[in-house]
Amino acid sequence: MKIHVCEKCKTPIRLSIIKGNTHIVCPNCHQKYQFDMASTKKYMLIPFFSVGVAVATSLHFLEGKTIDVKFIYIIGVSFVLAALLEYICVKAGILKYEKSKEK
């Protein structure tokens, strides 16, 4: 699934849900992109929100279960939810990319 198009060569850049997308590279011209500062701040809220939702749902749905079951549930749900939220935020344009600054 293509979400971002390289500004230099107009090649579509495919993003991965699993690997993370804070830094991406054009496969054709190797131009590097990263989130802009406002998007980085928004991106940092995604894990907090994901863990909060996972804990809230575990308290509701796993009432009376042992702590190890709740722990595995919270880790799994928060990981999947964070990956999906990142993808949705990039697709919706909430998180935006800019060219990386070369050093």
C-alpha cells in the first residue's frame, strides 16, 4: 500500500504496518523522509493511547483472570493498536513527512 510519493522522483513509497514508519526511504532515488516536528509530537501520543485502551479493555473483559493473562493481553493489544493507529494517522494526513536534513 502506497501512502507517500517521493517529491524528487515521484516514486510511490510503500509503508509497513509492522516495521514502523517514522523514517522512510525512497526505493528509487534513496531520498530520506521523516516526520515533521508537529507529527513527531502527535506520534508520541499513540503508544500512551494504545496502552490506555488496552488496560481499560482488560479491566472490563478480563475481570477475575490472572495477571499474566492480562499482561499478555495488554502487550498484544497495545502493539497491534499502536501499529494500526500509526498507519491510519499517516493515511489520514494527521502525520506528515518532510525531507530528512543531511548532515
